Amino acid sequence: MKPIIAMQTDFGVGGGSTMRGTCLKVDPELEVYEISHSIEKFNIKAAARSLYHIVPYWPAGTVFVSVIDPGVGTSRRASVALLNNGSYVVTPDNGALTLLLESPGIRAVRTIDETVNRLKGTEKVSIFHGRDLFAYCAARLASGIIGFEGVGPEYPVEEIVRYPEPGYTCSDGSVSGSVTGIMRTFGNLETGIPVSAAEASGILAGNDVRVTISSSSGIVFDRTIPYRASFGWVPEGDEVLYNGSDGDLGIGINLGNFAQRYGLDPEDPLVITVRKE
């Protein structure tokens, strides 16, 4: 069985149609799945978080194509990373691989050789590498036309571009860190505070906690709320702190939208502090 191709972009609904077509022209037997084309535009951190969340739940050997590429056509590397679990990520090396360096880890990385792994007839096009480089190279890799060595020259894993990861601090009964993302559909806040750090500080599910959230303009939220296993443990419309699916703390509203209620801007850096009451 040939490896699956799974794609994510910031192109919007239907934006991956020519990428999918390119893959199937290389090999009509390939299975091509579209994870999402609704990653926030130009948001490399969102691309990295998405990959971190989805990679563990796809079969080993899957070829992921991730194209959030504000530097398309510039000197940024077009790369293919081989993960420790045997899967591949075909992506601009612009920070999208940051979280995968930690888990599952990256075994090796190569630059795509455009003289071999570029869709013929697109040599003068510099604005659609999603189709012309990434999808095309991914299809050649998944179909077995090339092996990993055939992607192009290898470069050190240490040279992979990272974005600065948010830190956190903890003390007895208190943890602080950054809001790392806002869930587009539900408006929940994702934080960079591991559940394990909260537990080490004595903050446990079942507690009531004081949550303070600050933006660049000041405090936007400061209330005591329950810390529970999931949303349904609080009344409809109430805020709740919970354990997120990636092992970090999250905050949301049962059957509501936290970010919308408090007018939070995804582009505004937010800091969150949780204190045990």
C-alpha cells in the first residue's frame, strides 16, 4: 500500500484542488486527503500547532503537505522532513516544523531539488510552490518514484528554522504563560502551560481557580472559574478551565465562544495566570 498524502494550507475552501490534481496526475492510485485549507492566513505558528496535533493520529509513513508560505518565491528553503515515526512533512522551512522537532522528532531534512522535483512547465512561476513544488514532490515520494534521498540535498536538522516557543512560570499554587492560539470555530483559548506544570503547582482538576488574562492594553479577564474535566461539568454559558487535547491548559465557555465574548484579537499577545483559590 502506498503512503497517504494529507494536505493543509491557508488557501481557503477549495484552495487545494490543483494540488490534489497534481498529485493524482503523478499517480492516480494515490490517496490524497485534505486536512484543512482554513489555517489562519500567513500564520506559521498555527501551521506548526496543527501539524503537532494531527501527525500522531495518522498512519506512520504518511506524507504531510503543509503550505502556509508568506515567503513563497524567496530564499526560504523548500524542504522535506523525515520524522522519527517514519512520516514525512513537505513544507517551507519557515518555522512550521518547530514543534515536530520535540515530538515525534525529526530524523533528517532535505531541500527539494527543483531541477528534478518541480512540476514541468512551471519554472517561471514563483507564487504557487504549493502546487509546483510541495504537492508534486510529495506525490513523487508517496508513489515511490523517488526515495527520501531523491528529494534533494540533505542539510543539518540543527538548521531547521524555529520560532520562539512561549515559556511559562510556576510557583506554589500559581502558573503563568502565554495564550498560544484561539480555536477558530469555538473561540477557546489554547495556552502554553502544560497540565503537568499546573499539577506540580498544586492546581488540580476539580479546583476553583482565579484566572487573569492580560492583553497589550490591560486586563481583559479576571474571574474565579471552575477547573473541570470538560465543558459539560459547568452550566451552559459559564467559563471553564480544562485540560486541552495537546496536554496544555485551555479555557472556554460551555456552548459559547470565549474569544468572542471578551473581544479577544488573535494577533494581540495574551498572558494568562491561573491561581488556586
